[in-house]
Amino acid sequence: MSSANASSELFAHEESSQSWLDRKVGELVVEDFRRAHVFSQFGIDFCCGGGKLLSVACERAGADTGAVVAALNSASLANGKEDESNHLPLAELIDFIESTHHQYIRAKGPLLIEYSEKMVRAHGKEHDEIIPFAGLVRALVEDLMPHLMKEEKILFPAIRSLSQGEQVNGCFGHISNPINAMQHEHEEAGAILEQLHQLTNDFTPPPHACTTWRVCYATLAEFEADLHRHIHLESNILFPKALVLAQ
């Protein structure tokens, strides 16, 4: 290969890498949700932090941009497929969020509180790190429950009306106001989860952990994955489309 051709290929590779890095994380996930798994692998927030450029998100997560781009190319370029949720009518997307993700939180949230408090009763004296862990679990669940109600009773009905071409005259003013409030609450949930990650070594049970301890960590990891998908659907798909309708 000539040096000119080699330089050309190198430039093309760098240009391709830069095109990834100059795009928003949430947009990349909307195009192909498998990219969310790549971002999770590198500790990149694709739901609450979906509005950030990938370059910024990598820096914040301390992730090597070259490795992230290589993983994205491997996961997405061959058979990339846009997230099917992106094509659902808004009313159907809301129905899906409520019946799947809201129902999941209501089912699993109380279980997480029960498991974590059982851990405190059984092991809190010997392992005092369990006590703040249980407090954070309770804070996460108790923050999410009213969040679901506000979406179901205020924001989602307004978006349904917008999607049907109806005028929205809620007490909240412009639809952007409750959307911004929900986004802020998403960020608060993300901050609590980050604290839980730090406290639990990324939900890794210690060798002495009992069955309840292990089940609690496994359930929390599953809970976080579902919440990430939930917030992605709202922050990266539902809310932006609602704001377009409200223009």
C-alpha cells in the first residue's frame, strides 16, 4: 500500500471516529438501541446524559474514545437498526411505558426496600455499609413513585392531547415545564444510582454475602437496566417529539 493510500485510509478512519464523537449519546441510542449496551459497558450515561456529545460523555466517564468508537462500530455498523420505539405513535409509546416500565417499578421497588432492610436487620451491626445502602434504596424508590404519578396524571395526558391535535391548557403552562421537571427528577434518580454503584462496587456482593444480599444486588442491577431503558424512551424519544408538537 502506498503512503498516500495509507494516509487516506487513516484520515477516513479519524473522520469516522470524529463523526461518532460529535453526535449526542441519546441520538445514537435512538438509531440503534444496541449502542446502549456499549455505553453501559464504558459507564457512559445514555439516558439522563443523553443530550451530551459522545466526546463529552466519554471524558466525563473516563472512557477511552478510541475503544468506545471501536465498540460502536462493531455493534452497530453491520446491521444497524433504528429503535422501533422511535416509530410508535406517541399514545402507544406512552401506553408501553406505563404498562411495562411503570408497572415494573411498582412491582420491584417495594421488594428492593424489603431486601435492603432485611440486610440491615441481619447484618447491619457487622457491616455498617449496609445502613446507608438501605437508605439510598429507599430514597430511590420513594422518589420514583410520585414521579410516576405526575407523569400519568399530568404530563402523559397532555402529550396524548397534543398527539391528537388538541389544544393543551394545563395549569403548568407550556408543555416544556413539566418535561423539564421530569428530566430533573430523572437526573436525581441517576445521581442516587451512582451513589449506589460506588457503595456496592458496582453491585458486586462480597464473599460473605447471604442469599438476600445477593438477590438484592442482582435485583438492583436489573432495576437500573430497566430504568435506563425507561428514561431513554422518555428523554430521547417521547419528550423531544412532544416538544416538536407544541411548537
